Amino acid sequence: MNQASFRSRLTAYWFPSRASLVRLGGLRLILFALLIFDIFNYGQTVFADAARVSNGELPGPWRPVLFLELLHLGPPDLGTIRIVFAILLASACLGFAGLLTRLSCWVAAPLSAYWTAVAYAYTQPHHDKVAFSIALFALALGPSGARLSLDSLLARYRRARRGEDPLQVPKTDPFAMFPIRLIQWTLVIGYTAPGWSKLLIAGPQWMNGYTLMGIMMEHHGPLAPFFASRLWLCVLGSVLVFFVQTTFAAVLIWPKARWFYLPGALFFHTMTWLTMDTGPYITLWLVLCAFLPLERLPLVARLWWRRSRTMLRTLLHRTLLFLLFFALPAYVLWIFARILPLWVVLLIACPFVDSLVLFLRSSRWDLIYDGGCGICRRALAVLAASDWGMRLRVLDFRSSRAVSLRHPDLTYEEMDTDIHLVLPGNRVYRGFDAYRKLAWLIPLYSPLAPFLYLPGVASLGRKIYRHVADHRSRIGCGWDQAG
Amino acid sequence: MFIAPLFSLTLLLQSPAFPALPCLSPEGTGKIHSHLKQPFGPVFVAAERGLFVADLEARTLDLLDLRDGAPRGEIFSLRFENPSCLQVRAKDGIYNIHPAWLFGRKVASKHRKEKEPWGPPSSLVAARGGSNLPPGSRLATDAAGRVRLALKAKAWGGATFRWRLQGHHLWRPVEQVGSQYLLGPIPPGRHKVFVVAMDENLRFSSPFPLELLRPLPKGLSKAVLIPVAGGLVLMVFLLSVFPVLGKGRGPLRRALLSAVAVSVLGLQVFAAIVPHAKGWPFVGFTMYTQTYHAQSLLYRPVIRALLEGGKEVEVSPSEGGITVPYTTFRSLVPLLNGGPLRLEEFRETLGRNLGAPVQRLRILAERTRLTPGGPKPAGALLLGLYPPLHRPSSPDQGGGK
């Protein structure tokens, strides 16, 4: 392989031209949800330590990590920690929502590192948040807010205002894969290095069973007595741990190997939690989502939901579907709920869970709008950007022939008068009722939907809608007679 | 053979029970000579093959790994000189052994029948280069992390010295070299240490604090490491950026990001090789690289609170106001070395959190022996008791944590 070929391969690996923006956006959502959890998870310790500093005592010897030392940052008092907490939480929420995403990433990443480093300064640094901290910085280096974000929604809105098609969105970007690759490599080092350290320092003796037995008993998780009292299980566990850790780099060479290594890592962390009381290590194993083709998961889910030729295959697919899309998220939410208030967990979970349910439906909804109207385009931009379940089929009645073919019973005049939502079974909703139905159907807006059914809201909504629709040429909505 | 229990709570158990207990040591106990129950603590057993501890709940006997200054081999008899001093008779004389930390001192025969003329050791005096050091003095160690000092204290039977790192619970011996003492080694960096004088009855003086600085190896010192790492990162950036200058924004952005990737991953790999933890988030990964074998011994720290009505419960440090996620020996340092005020504060907080007054606190090191049949409980040592049975001889009365 000559130098130019090697360089082009390297470029194609780190900066592939068709890297999915949805994948990066999905990873951003996961990592920022994790950050919100982590802020509260460490918050109790950090606030308690800071309160003691404010009272004039140190919670323990202050042994800061290198970057705190280089920045001459001493033990923070309560006032400082409150300010850091407020900015960090705000940036984490903005990052999760994808508003001012890059700025949020650049604020959240260093503050999160500071938050963790302060907690470590009184005890000792741990490994569980190495990949997570680097991942937050990595997100700042890529177009993390280009999809699945308020930034992307606003960008669509602006495009619609300029008279461009609101449905045209960027799907790929050559820089979208870079943060993902950086996170993947960090994770690989994080798993492989402990394996090779065991081999080089302890040698194969590490797998004698007694070592794992001793480690379990030292940390004494709830299942430690069961596993530790069976030497053969300890030997088997040691061999598995050793194998997974030393060969983890295989996921970089053969991506399909992730379907062995990711469940392996998840099983490993769950077992260390149960036998060594390490805690769930959720900050580490959720970062492993960097190996998942998140943009393809909806299609995979839909594929697995369908009946296959054989009963066994259908059963297998549906079991996998249950594990990957319901059991695993439920497990994550259960861990989140141990730290975060329930309403915060529900707020984080609702868009994911609703979208997952919607992905599984094979039917789609036709939304027929007036592409020549600026207000309609802008409304459509917002709705289409919020359609994470990918259920909406948006049709411009002025330019799409599919409308008359699909819905011959709708007249041109009707479509010119109102926006139409057609659900399976030819159930047609018009005007305000179409928007109200969409509020039920689109997960992001479902919290608003009940309010639209309050007495008086519907009649007021219909009046406002009628007024705007009838006067859209006069209220400066950019309406043009494109048809 | 002498067995002379000094405390009313000392309880002699029925001797025939012990041969029935299985011994976890493959060689067995040999002939059992005597046994003695420590008040609120374990039962010690003097036997042909050494000093054993009995776990009456698990019904096991296990050999104690005695530390520096303690006798080797056969033990004939036992008695408590004071709560921190188990006196044993061995082949070559009488020894005092600390029943928690298992270090000891041989009792000089001339002292055996004498009445002790004074109490615990006086505060020690540390000197270097002929001049006395004030408490808290800052000293630089040699490259191996040791510091040479002259130490003096008045103590019954002559003073020996021990030291510990701040945040560590174990009191380690100070090595005597001629008329001087060698303290350490300490790990690289700046550390607060405490030195105590110990008398023949294993009572400690009040601790003498020092601040020691062990420089990092030259290659790893900040003065070298940061410029070298910074220079390398800069070189990576320059090498990445120069070839694409003038070729547009895309290649320049790719070059910059490539430099970031090389730097971040390079630092990760470097930290993993060194290994290093202070550079977090670039850290080493040598955790859990120790090995255990059949017959390896584990210690687990436990705090037990004795409530009204005789009920005893295991509690966590956080229930008593020590904010740590797990009970580790390090988390117990404030209790083991913080003095009676700290213990009283802990007891009161614990009582409030449990909703019942705590009569007594026991801090134990539960021992577990690894065997082919799994881990076996091997008796627990009493590290701390509050309120004590009488005036404690533990160090750090109000000293540092």
C-alpha cells in the first residue's frame, strides 16, 4: 500500500463522506441524558464536600488531578459549586435539547470534567468516566446538533422562511464520524489496556480463580458469596473477562464483532456491580453506544417486529427486539430513577419510548399542506423535524401528484383551504383538528396534547386557525401562488 | 504457663471446644496451649504452630500472620496487658502484640516484674542535622522516598517509632540505622505523615506531623513532562497542518481534527503505559492486577453499632456522617485515628440516623481465607472500640486525619 493510498484510507476511515448525522445526533442525546444523570449522581458528594470547605474544613486531603493543579484551582466552596452546577446543568439540558449545541458541548465538557475532578480530588481518580469525559469533548468537535436537535429544527424553519423546501435536510456530513471514531478508540484503549496490564503484570496466574474470588470478596457485592464460593465459576469468569478485555480491539477491525463485545461488556459491568458493588458503571457502558449504528436501529426494529418465515426466527427477532429496545432502555431508566427525580426521568424517556413504539408501526400518516404558503412551510419544518418516529409523509398538494392519486376524494379547494392529516383507514382531520391530532401522535408534543382538549380551547383554536388560514396571503406569510 | 486475665469482661471459653473447630491452615494448629477472649473482640488461641484466632460463628480457627516485632512459632500462653496489648509467651521470651495490627515488641526481662513508673510515651522530638524540627516541618526525601531523622521520646522500656501516611490506617515501623531513623518510603508527591513513639506496652505518644516531599523521577516531573507532552502535541499539530495549508478549509479542518485524535489517543496510551492516574482523564489501567492464591487472606473493614437491648447492626460510614460511597479502611481513618471527639460525633450522628441511641461502636477487620471450597470466614480483629473499656492508648488524640 503506497502512502497516498494509506492516507486516503485513513481519511475515509475518520472522515467518510456519507457519515450519518442522525447517528451523531442520537449519540449526543444519549450522552447528554447521561450527563444530566451524572451531574446529580456526583452532586451529593460534591455539594457535601463544598459545604465542609465553606465551613472551614477539608473533607479529606486535597489531591487534585493534574489539570486542576496546572490551573491552580483549589478546593471549591459552596458558592463556586452552586454556580458551576447551574451552568453545567443548563448546558447539559441545552445539549440534550440540541439548542446552541456546539456552545453547549464546549461549556458542558470542561465543566463536567471539573465536576468529576473535584469529586476525585478528595479520594482518587476512577476509570468509569474516562471515555465519557473525552466523548463530551469529542461531540464538540463534530456537527452534533445537525439532527435530532432544536438547532436542526430552527435551521429547517429558517430554510422554510427563505422559501426552500422544509423537508430537505442534511443527512450526512464528512465530519460526523470523527467524534464517533474518537470515542470508539478511547473505549477500545479503556477495555484493552486493563486486559494487557493483567497479562503483563499478573500473568496468566490472574485466571486461577482465586484472584477473582478475592476481588469479589474484597468488594463484597450482593452476589459475591454465591460466585466466590464456586471456584470453577471464578475460573470461567476470569477467562471470559481476560478474553473480552485483551481482544476488545477486534470491534475496530471487524465491526460485526460488536454484537459479541457490547453484550459482553454490559454483562461484565452488571456482574461487577452485583459481585463487586462497583455501581452500574452506566457512564461507561452507555458510551458504548458509539459502536451502534443508531441511524439504522429504527429499520432494524421494524424488521424484527415483522413476522419471519419461520416461527423460530420470528421468536428470535422479537426476543432481540424486546431486549434491545425495551429491556435495555428500561434497565437504564431504572438506574436513572435511582438518582434523578421521576419527572426528569420521564421527561428524558418519553421522546425515546414513544418514538420506539412509533418505529414499530408500518402505517404512515399523510400530511397534506400548501407548499406555496410560508406559514405552512414553517409549520411543516417544525413538525417534520419533530417526527423522530418517521411516520409523517408530508405532501405538498400544489406540486405532488401523489396527493390526487392517494386521496382522490379530497378536492383542490378543500386542500387549498385547510391543512389535512389522513390517518390509516382514511380518517381525515382538517385544520386545527389536524394539528391537535399531530400533538397526540408526535412524541415531542404529546405532553401538550391534553391541553388542546380543554373546554374552549378547541373553539378558540379553530377560530385562530381559520383566521390565519383565510388571511395567510395578507399577513405576510410569504404566500405565493405557486400552484 | 500463665493466664492472667486483667479485665472483668475477659471470658475464658471451654477448652474442649477448640479441637472441634476446623483449622483453615493446612498444617493445622498443633497442640493447643491456651486461649483468651478479647473483650468485644475475638478469641485468641495459643498453639504449637503459632497464634490463632477463632471464629465462633463460622466455627473456624485461623493462623494470624504476625507482623514486625512479634514472635514466630509456638505460643504458650496469653494475657492482656492493656486493651491494645496482648502479652504472649513464646519460646524465646515474652512479647507484647497489638491485637488489631499484629505488630509487637519483645519485653525486656528486666521490666517484667517492675512496676511501671510513668504513663504513655512523652511527645517525641524529631531532629535533623542537629537541630530540632517543629511539628509540621517540610522535608524533602531522598530519591527512594525516605528521610533520615533523629527521633527521641521517653517511653517505658525505651521508645520505638512508627509512622503512617495521612489517610492511611496502618502504622508502619521506622527503621533504625545506627543512632538515626529511616522513615518511609513514601510515594512520589507531597504527603503529610505522622510519627509516634511506642513504649514496650505498645502505647503511642501523640503524633508528630511532618510534610514530606518526594520528587517524581526526573522524566515524570511536571517541569519535564508538561513541556515534552506540550511540545509533542504542538509537533503533531504542525506536522498535520503544514501539508494542507492553502488547500482550503476542509483539508485544514481534517488536519486539525487528526492532530486532536493523535494527541488524545497518544496521551491515553502513554498514561496506560506509565501508568498514571493524576493526569485524569488520561489514566493507567493497572487496577485489579494483583493475584490471589489458595490460602490468601482478605481483610474487610466493618463498623458495628451496639444498640439498646443488645442488638448489634452493621452500619456504613455515611450513616455516621462520613461521606464515602463504600466502607474502606481509608474511610475509617477518621474513626481509627481521629480521637474520642470524632468518635463521639460519629456515634451521635449515627444514633440520630438510626433513630436509636448507640451504646457502643466496634470497628472490625473481618478476615477471610480463600480456599478451594470458597472463601471462609477466619475471625475478625477488633480495630477500635468506643467508648473504650478504659483510657485508650491509641494515637492521634485530636490529630490530623
